[in-house]
Amino acid sequence: MKRQTMYLRMITSSLVRRRSRLLVALLAVAIGATILSGLVTIYYDVPRQLGQEFRSYGANLILVPAGDEPSIDRDTAQRAVDLIPKDEVVGIAPYRYETLKINEQPTVVAGTDLEGVQKASPYWFITGEWPTSSKSVLIGQEVADLIRLTPGSSLTLNGTGAEGQAVSANFTVSGIVQTGGTEEAFVFMALADLEAMMGDSGKLNVVECSISADQDDLDKIVKNISNNVEEVSPRLVKRVTESEGTVLTKLQALVYLVTVVVLLLTMICVATTMMAVVAERRKEIGLKKALGASNKSIVIEFLGEGLFFGALGGLLGSGLGFLFAQVVSMNVFTRAISFQPLLIPVTVVVSIAITGLACLLPVRSATDVDPAIVLRGE
Amino acid sequence: MFWRMISGALFRQKGKMLMIAFTVALGASLATAMLDVMLDVGDKVNQELKTYGANINVMPKGASLLDDLYGVEEGAGVSNQYLKEEELGRIKTIFWAFNIVDFAPYLDANVDVQLHSNAGSVTAASGTSTETSVSSGGSTSSGGSANVASGTAGVELVGTWFSHHLELPTGESLDTGIKNMKSWWDVSGEWPRDDQPTSALVGSILASQKGIDVGDTLTASTQGRQQDFTVVGIFNAGGEEDEQVYVPLLAVQQLTGRAGLVSSVEVSALTTPDNELSRRAAQNPKSLSIKEWETWYCTAYVSAISYQIEEVITDSVAKPIRQVAESEGAILEKTQLLMLLITVLSLVGAALGISNLITASVMERSREIGLLKALGAHNLPISWLVLAEILITAVVGGVAGYFAGIGFAQIIGHSVFGSAIDVKPMVIPLVAVLIFVVTLAGSIPSIRLLLRLRPAEVLHGR
């Protein structure tokens, strides 16, 4: 009991009396721990965040009718969509295509879930606004050029309905779509509007799904859907999935390597600082040895201090590191980062290990030397 | 005397000074590596993003609507709207020529295809006979039609460059084509060669529908002309291309009688993310003021590159493919920002680490400084002495660290991107200033602290 009290008193008094050095050492450990926890948090979260970013390339899975069927039933499509894990879905856009006429010129009209399109195809460039009410449509740039329409003008669509009846309806143009692709020749409207016009409902030609998942997960989803929903044939949009895999792997490797290099250098930096702090106490070690302290008790005392620094600095650092990672994530991805509770003990243990190791080396060399030489200086 | 004291201190405290130099070197190498990687990461990631394929589509003026809107592909009003193949080399002569990574022309035709399978035992003999006729020139042959295995109408035959060697007017040469651009295509068999106009690459859906295998022979016919092709590969692109047949451009030009013409060109270019200026310019370049226009024209915006392509290709419309162009911009910006923030973190870490160590090493010299003061030295010379020692050490460490940092940057570049990171000269002054400021920031407060102490107290200890 007495021994322990003495031990504690020695450590606390050495910490209290050398306040400035305490600060230096603590700062060193805290910097190391901050960088450790911050970078590792970012490293874990970046693939997920960047994966989300890659969703701006649009759909990576499309559901098309299986076999020779011209369309999918809406309930069937819903069953297939339900097989995709909810938290991985970024956007789902069902499409029904019909050929109708504007001013007697045939045009492809797509009925869709406009909110779903905004999520699934974020790259669409809209002049004007997305339609908010029924009876308003988006038109492709090419259609707009051809028929000279601007946002706000109205157009009349006519054609043949589902039962062969002649149909006609007026719409307001709310916006013009630019994509650089075939979409520019289409007219887009809410699915309900198109169904009301055609006089039947529940038919879809294709469902575009934007899913935040890697290649393996996507393959699993494809297998799952084709096994369970026979009427639907899921197909991966290879251009998007393959390229995402390639680029994402590179970016992950980049963040990984950068993390390793920064951590390695920072940890060595922390170790040298700790070594400098301990090395200046050679005299104290010599004095203790002259007073009859055993090498073991001296090593234990310094390790105790190291433990204290490591634990405190590690705790401080894991908090600061998370804060930093959060700032990075909010700035870069405007999304909150997920907290990794496991990282706190890891940071603390690594900090303790590094400070312990850094303390041990100079203490060892000091205890090995004859106290008389140490006390005399040089 | 001053220098002797410094060199004395440097040599007598070799261990300690080495440690400071080592830490400074670590910090400097960290700063160099991160700055170099950060400054180059944009170019590197941009290059990686080229795996998504073309981001600009060049089409003849006016013709772009007919096919998409009406399904009109042949006949009046269509035939005269093409781009000239001979002008394609000019794409590599625009202001941003170095940013053009790849481009490939397309000319498509709707053809009837007849398959001569080499696999079947009955048709094997006829297949072989067709093959000999192909290898002996491969020009139009009607002999194959007697041995028809199956016929399909309305197959889209696309002529393109696979890996075409092009001599530029500037004297340079390059190889370009869809082999580089369509990196996600999964080809079983081989890519056709542009100098063998009878080789064909068949889409996987078409192949599985019709039972086409590598080595089979196809006869394509349209408007009374005929041409045999040998299937050298089957590709899976995961898109609508899977229902098409790709052959060298020359073959389609001959088959359709449109020598030297192409219907569209896909261009893959390195671009700068769009901003407000480029969006306005994309709407109407003439709406900009002269200064804005120059800025826009001389920046690698996708709209500026499209505009410059329109300038060199007669009667063309170059449109950015937004799916690729927008997303590239977004990802590029995010990656750069991410690297910037990580760089800032590591710079701050390195700076604090260095200044911390220097503070610690100055503090422990309280006794020496006390002795100097007791001997009657003034504050200023003492400060200079300590500062000079530390700065010399820091310079040595910083130089060593800079080169180590270049090494680290190259390790990152080679293992991640497989190419060297550009060493930017502007990193040198940045690192130098950083080290200098950090060293001063680390030593001056602690020197001042020590000067305030009274020599008797210090020498006595405590």
C-alpha cells in the first residue's frame, strides 16, 4: 500500500512540477492521436461517401421485361425493387415510353416518377424547373429546338390510346432537359399523367435503379431478383458499375497509402519528441540510481508516466480526430461521418504503445550507464 | 567565437541535434509528399475517370434529330449530313489538344446478316469455304449465300476505329479508338484490327440470340451490296451496344458507299469542372464579355473544348455528354478537396510536431543558458546562438526531408496510379517557409521563457 502511494506521488509530482514539459509531451501525443483517429475515420468512411458521389453517374441497374414481354407489371416491378436493400437505394425511376405526336411530329414520351429521376439521374441539366404539378412536362433540348418551345409555353400531345381511341391533351412546359444523350429527344411527364392520357395503368417498360453498392453486392441483388421475380430481367449497366469499381479502387488505394505515410511519419515524430522529453531527465535517473533505486523500479515509473500521457493524449486525440473527420466530411461531402466507437480504444492503445516505447529507449540507455557518470554530466 | 560556439554545440550534442534534424526531416518529407500528391491528384484522378468513356459527342449539324426522333436512317434528307473522316485529325490540333485523350468515329448501317457457323457439322464445310474467300481478300462475295445457316434482318452494323494509327498534320502520330475508350467492355476473343477490314466484334446479346461464336463468318448485306466478316470477338458492354456488330470503319464506308464519311465522333477529353462562367458560355458563348470569353476559351471546360472542336470540324455540333462530364467534375472536386484537407491536417501535424520537439530541446538547455548569463552574456547574443544552431539543424533536416518526401510521393504515385507524380517546383518554397516559420515558432517562445529565468535559480536546479 505504501509503495503504491509513493509511486503515485512520484508520478504526480513529476507531472505537476514540470508543467511546461507535461504540456509539450501531451501535445505531441495528442497530435499523433488526432491524426491517427482522424485519418482512420476518414479512411473507413471515404469509400462509402465517394460511392455516394459516384451515384451522380446515374442508374447502375436496370430492370427490363424478361423474355419477349413488352412491359413489366407495376406490382411485379415493385416486388423486384423490394428485394434491393432499402438503405442502399439512392433513386428508383420507373419509365413507360409511348410514341405520341406534337404538331403531327412523332415524339417519344416518357412517363416516370419525376422525384425518382431527380435522385437517379442527378446529372440532368434543367433550364427552367422540374414539373411540380400535373399537366406540366419536361422536354428535351432537341424537341425544344425543333418545335421552338421555351419554359412556360404550352404544347398539345395527341396519339392513339391503349384501346385504339384517339387521345389528346394539353401540357405546360416547365423545363428543358440537357443531357447530351438520347433523353434530349424525349418528353418527360409524371407517370400518372401519361396513364390518364393513355387510358390504362400499371405498365412499365424499364425501371432505372441507382444503388449505392459495390460490384459484389450488385451481383447478389441481380441474382436475387432474377431468382425470385421471373417476369423481370435485371441488368447491370456495365459502363457505370465497372468504371466505378476501377476508379473507386484507385481512390481508396490513394487514401490508404496517404494514411499509412502520414501515420508512419507522425508516429515517428511523436516518438522523437517523447524521447527528447525523457532524455533530458538522465540526471534524475542517475540520482535515483545513486539513492539505490533498482533499474526495474525506474523503468516502471517512467512507463507509468508514459501510460498517463498515452491515455490522456489518446483520449484527447480521438475526440479531436473525430471532430476533424467530421469537418472534412461536412466540407467535402456535406454529409455527417459515422462515428467508429472502436477507434477510441485503438487510438488510446496505439498512443500508449508509442509513448511507452519512446520512453523506454532513453530510460534504458540512462539506466545502463553508471550513475556517477550520468550525474557528472556528459 | 560565435561560429566556434555553434559548431562546438552542433558537434558535442550530436545525438540531440541529429534527433531534431531527423524530426524536421520527417515533417518536411511529410509536407513535400502531401503537397506534391495533392497538386497532382486532380490530373491523375481525371485520367482515371476516363474509364467512363467519352464525354463529348460530335455530330453533323441538323442530322442529330432525324434518327432519334423519327427512326429515319436512310433516304432523303439524311445522306448528305456526315462528318469528313479526313478532318478528324484536326481534333488533336485545337487549343486544348493535349487534353484530348482519345476519340473514335462511328458510321452505322442497318444490315441484314446471315450467319455461317463453323461449329455445326453440316455447315462446317461451307463455313471453311467462306473463310477462304474472306482470307483471299474478303471483298463482296455472293458464294456464301447458298450455305445460309440463319438470317437476321435489321442488325445495326457500326463501323469505328478500334486502335487506329493516325498521322497528324503537326507531324505527331497517335493511336486512338474504342479499344482505349470502352475500357468496361468485356471482350472474349480478340479486338479486331483496323487493317483487317473483314474482322468483326459482335455484341453478347446478339451473339447469344443467334448462336454466333468466335470464328464464325457473317455476311452483311444492304442496298444490294454484300460483305463477309469473320467474328474475332464477342463483347459484353452491358448496354444497348450488346445488340450491335462493330467492324472497322472502312468496311462500313465501302458497304454503304459513303467513302470518307462518318456519322458521329465520340471524344474523351480531360476537363475542368464546370462553374458559373462555363454554364453561361455553354448556353451562348456570344453572351460573354471579351475578357470572360478569353478566360473561358483558355480553360479546359467541357463546353470550351466542345466549342473548339466545332471550330475545326466542318458543320459539326459537339455536345458534352452530361452523365460523364458532370459526374467527372463532381468527383474531381470532391477528391481534390479531400486531399487538400488531409494535406492541411498533416501539415498542421508536422508543424506542431516539429515546433514541439524544438521547444522541448530548447527548454532542456536552461542550465547552459543560465551559465552563459552568469558569465555575463547579453540576452540577444544568447538568442542568436540558440537560434542559429537550431536553424542550421533545421535546414539540414529540411533538405534531407524534401528529397525523402519526393520519394514518398513517387511511392504513392506508382502504387496507386502506376505513374510518376509530377514534382512541382512551387513545393520547395512552400516547404522552406513552413520549416522556417515552424522552427522559429518553436524556439522563440521557449528562448524568451529561458531568458527570463534568473541564472542562480537555473544553475541551482529548479
